Amino acid sequence: MNLWIILILALLASHLLFILLGRRYFERLHLSLMGPAVLWHTKRGLDLLDKAAERRRFWGIFHPIALALCYIAMVGMIALLILDVMVYIRAPELVGGMDPRLVLGLPGINPLIPIGYGIIGLIITLVFHELSHGIVSRHQGITVKSMGILFFIIPVGAFVEPDDKEIESSEPSKRLRIEEAGAGMNMIVGLVALLVLALLASSMTPMSSGVVVASPSGPAAEAGIVAGDMITAINGLKVGGVEAFRSLMAGFLPGDTINVTILRGGTTSDLLVGLADLGTITGIAENAGKAGIGIVPVDPMVFVKPFASPFSINNFMVFLGAPLQQGLPFNEPLLGFYSTPFNPQSFSVISNIVYWIAWFNLLVGSFNVLPVSVLDGYAIFRDSLMVLGEKLRLSKEGREKFANTTARAFSWVFGIILIFVLVVSII
């Protein structure tokens, strides 16, 4: 039976039990429902929140950094939404047709997210998010009524339950520290994981000089060369890189047969390839008369560099979009091209875990600061305006009206834009 059918049946069964046995029965077991999820509440561990909240120097450093990251991510996400709308207006043919499952960043639903690594990354993201809200609530003197585990059939995260009435009655600056704690911690954890990933990627070196095969066709495909193979030599002459490959190919004519040495999965083999006319292969008249093998040669370090230096805009976008291209250099077949500082299998597991921790934390943290009412970003934006109103010496009534009206307007505008972007991406 399909896994998701089993999960849906299990969800329906758990909710039916809640209806049949009654809320009070499950309250005695410290269980409650939140949408499709089941929450298990406990007061155990609250003393650990208090101990963590006592690290006042740490939280004093944390708050301005986290708030700055939230503001930067908020501006970036708003700009991204506006850019998406502009792309749709100017070139609607470029938008649409996306698999609806890609909208949900859930392992097992989104086909690009591996279940094992994805669950680890998602759980760590949710735990850091919720615990940060709880610890900062205690740091600000707010009561935390309970904490616990969130189940979606299996444990998928943690939660804390601060006293909402105490939060609402507290000063805007105090509320702001609590509101930005979750998303801010996610982004800090994500950046630290990204730095660790950069160190891991920097330790990868090619096992051999050569070029990686992309888009094999014609003679290469007929000879058995596949995407992801590395060509290390031609007729016994080493291929030092893309330019060296092109220089060697320039010495042959269409119809020549060459011996191509390839590296695949750590194993070297030789293949005989009959060259064809490059103009015929590419469909470009200027290439007529030149020898063509039918591949796009790629420098093997191209796959590693974005992860080894991920803090430029272009490389960071490659990092985020790597699952779309299946371009993680620490997965097969790419991993087979590189030497690693320790066992390749262990290196792959550790690198994947670090990658998905970074990916989930950065995406969840950034998305969560959008100023839309169902996200933390709404409260962050509203209370930032409240603090601004205090500095402008507006009356309490005036700053509340200014903050609430502006925040609601932003929430409606960007909520509608967000829904629009998601819908047009799918249809």
C-alpha cells in the first residue's frame, strides 16, 4: 500500500479517536490536536529553558544579530516576490507548470528532498526555532506554560507554549525579541552550517585531471559514455582541463577513431569512439569540418566551487537550487571524482546532513520573516513599527494605530502576492 495512504489513514484514525474518546481523556494524557498534527505537552525540561535563559551575555549579543538578519531576509523576500510578479508580467511564458509537490518543503512529498536527510534537517530546524522562542521568552520574564513534541504520525519537531496574555501585555521591544528569536536562530544555525559545508567542500580535490561529461550525444553516447563520466585521457594523453580537451580534439578529423579513458564511480576504463562532424552534431554551420565527440566538457571543480565559496550571491543561489539540478558534489556520481579527507561514504553522509541543515534553516528562517499575518514576520514588522513610534514620540494610541494599520496593509498586499506567485507557478 502507498506510504501516504497509510499515513492519511493513520491520521484519520487518530483524529477519530479524539472525537470518540473526547478531549478530556486525551488532556489527561497531555495530548492535543493542532490541525493534522498531535501535540504532546509536558512541563519537564522547563528548568532547562531557565538555565539557558540565564546566559544573558550570549542573548545580549544574539538579539541585535538575529534582528538584523530578520530585517535583511524580510527585505530580500519582499524583493524576490516583487521580482517574481515582474517576471510574470513581462514574460508569462517563462512561469508555470511546476509540480505542486515542489511548493511544499516536506520530505516524502517534495521529490527533490531525500526523506532521511530531509527529516533530519527539518527536525533540527523546528527544534532550534521553537526552543529559541521558549528560551528568549524566559529571558524576557515571560512564563512558558509547557513544551513538548509535535507528531505528524512520527515525531517531526518540538514546540514551546509561552503565555500569550503575558506577551501581549509586555512592551513592544520585549515582544520583538521573542518574535525574532525563532527565525533569527534558524538563520544563524543555517549560516554556521553553511560555513561548515564550505570547509567540507574545500577539502575535496579531483582524483584525476580531466573533464566531466555533460549532455552526451552522437559518437560519445554510441560508445557508452554517459553523463557524469570523467574523461581523463585521449589516446593516452592526459586531459588537463576544458581547454586541454578542446586542444586535443582540434588535432583530429571527422571519421577518426580515438581511445577515450573515462573515470566512472572510481573505476577507469577505455572506450573506442568514432568521431563525427561537429557541425552535424551541434547543428552549427561554423563547426562543419571539425571533429566532434558529442559532449559538453565541464571542469570538475565547477561542481565544488559554489559550495566551497557559498557567500557570493551567484554561489548562494547555486547552493539553494542544487536539489533542482541534482548537483550536490558529495553525492554519486560526482563524489567518485574527488578525494576526501576521510572515508567517502562517511564524508557523503556528513556533508548531506550539514547541507540539509543549512538549506532548511535558511529557507524556513527567510520565509518566516515575510510580513504576512500567519508568519512571525508580521509580528516582527508590527512591533518594529511600534518601537519606531516610541522613538518618534507618538502617543500610545497613535503608534498602535500606525503599527497595526501599516502591518495589516503589508500583510494583505504580500499575502495576496505570495498566493498569486504560488498559483501561477503551478498552473
